[in-house]
Amino acid sequence: MERVRRNTVVETRSSDVLVDDLFLTTLRLRTYVDAQLRCHGLSVSRLRLLRALATTTEPLRMRDLGEALDVAPRTVTSLVDALEREGLVERARHPTDRRAYLLTLTPVGRDLHARAEKIDRTALATATSTLSPAQRATLLDLLSTLRAAVPDAPPTPPE
């Protein structure tokens, strides 16, 4: 795959066509689901944040939410600020840490989360509908095998 800008060709492929295809497939799925969600004023990023807050057993600190979503603190702050302005998320002072706030979904946020999950399920069902049960099982097995072969953290570079 190549990206062209101002007569400059930039190589964006990896050294493995299988990995390229995995990335392209993931990107295409995310783009498709995001487009379905955007028709309703949502996005994959917003859904992930709503999902994290909806499925936790207790309110989350911003830092914990960022770690759960694996996003930078600035990104979490921007997302939470927007959702708070829309009345979807509430902040409350942490009872023991004066610097921290606890985040919870409002009732409107819970309703939106439920609608977003339905849109997400429908979009993903459409995207994967051409796979037979056997193909789904094979793909899940292959992806699991691939994930198991990759270490959780990169090795420490030699000094």
C-alpha cells in the first residue's frame, strides 16, 4: 500500500502481507462501524468510553479510564469533557484523593450506551455475516494462536 502526497510516494506496508491484511481488515471494520455510529452522532471512541463506564462495578478515575482504553490522558479528558457537556457523564470528587474525580454515566448516558451497543452489534453482524460457523471458529482459533505468539510487552532494548 502506498500513500501519495505532493508527488512523494511513502511506503506504508509492513514486511508481511498477512499482517498488512490484518491491519487493513481491522481498519475497514472500524471505519464501517464508525460510519454506522456517526449516523447517530456517535463514534467508536465514544462507544468504548461509554462501554467502559457502563460495565464497571464502580465509578472510574480518569487515569483508570485512560489505562482501560489505552489512550493518552489528554484524549480521555477531551472525550469526557464532551460527554459531560452533553449530559452523558458526571464527575464527582474522589472521597480520598482531592486531585481526582470519579466518572459515572448519567441515565441519558446509559440510554445512549444501550443504543450504541445495538448499532455496534448490528454493524458487526452485517460485516461478519458471510462467515460460516466453521469459518468463524477457524478464524478465532488462528487469531488466538497469533496473539499467543506475541509477547505482551516489547523486549527491553540492549544498552
